[in-house]
Amino acid sequence: MGKHLTEFKKGVIYGMHMAKKSLRDIEAETGIKKSTANDIIKKMNEEGTFSRKVGTGVTKKLSFRESICLADISNKNSKLNLREIGQEFESQTQKALSRGTIRNYLKDKGIKARVARKKPKLTEIQKKKRFEMVIFYLGKKNNYWRKILYYIVMRQLFFLIMPKIAQ
């Protein structure tokens, strides 16, 4: 990226243009490329100034107070997700915000992560499968459970004894 020219340099270039110097002569004397000099001359002829337009950036969606309000909503209940924060904010200020905008404003306020919502330990599918398993094993006889317990105990004993045998 090229370096920025001062207002004085731009004025010198435009003055040389007004003195009927060609772009090649301007480039040779100032060391500034012809295309840059041409852009400066064109801007001066069209806009009447060298300086950039004031306020050409994107305006903020929220005012300072509204961004504080958004942060307060988030801090009061950390379990709210972005959609719920947006609905609460809209009810207070009558301004609708996208989830990305909310996330960006909260990030600017130093709130980078949301606390995970409380989720059920088992989903409905898991509950159904567990219930089916209980029904299946409920009618088993005591002999079946003795075999399983014997298998578990023997397996634990085997792994306790095995390291001693390996030495």
C-alpha cells in the first residue's frame, strides 16, 4: 500500500497542473506516479477539495445507551440465548437486531461467551431406549444376575492379578 500524501504535496501537484505542466513532468519533478497525480487533479476538479468526505463510514446501529441496555439485558440473565436477548431488547427499545449484531455489540462490551443453557440429562430417545432396556431385563431370573456379577468380579480380579504375573 502506498504512502499517503500531505495536503501540501497535493496542492503542489494541482498547482503544477494549473501551470500547464503535463502528468509526465509532474511525475518527473515530484516523484509521484502519473495515475496518483491524475486522481488528485480529478478529485480537485470534481469536488473542489483534496480532503476526504467527513462521515463516509458506516453508521452504528445502536447508540451508546442502547448498547449499555443490551449489555445489561445479557448480564441480568446469563442463560438467555442471542434470540431471547434480541426479543427482550426489541420489547424495551423497539429496535430489531440480528443475532450477529447482538454478538458483535456484546463482544465490544467484553461479554465474549454465553453460559450454556441447562439441558436435560437424557433426551426423549435415550429415555425410551432405557425404558425398553428395563422392561427387557426386568423379567430375568436371579441366576442370570449371578452370572453377570460373577463375570464382573472375575474380570476385576483378573486385572488386579495380571500386572503381578507380568513382573
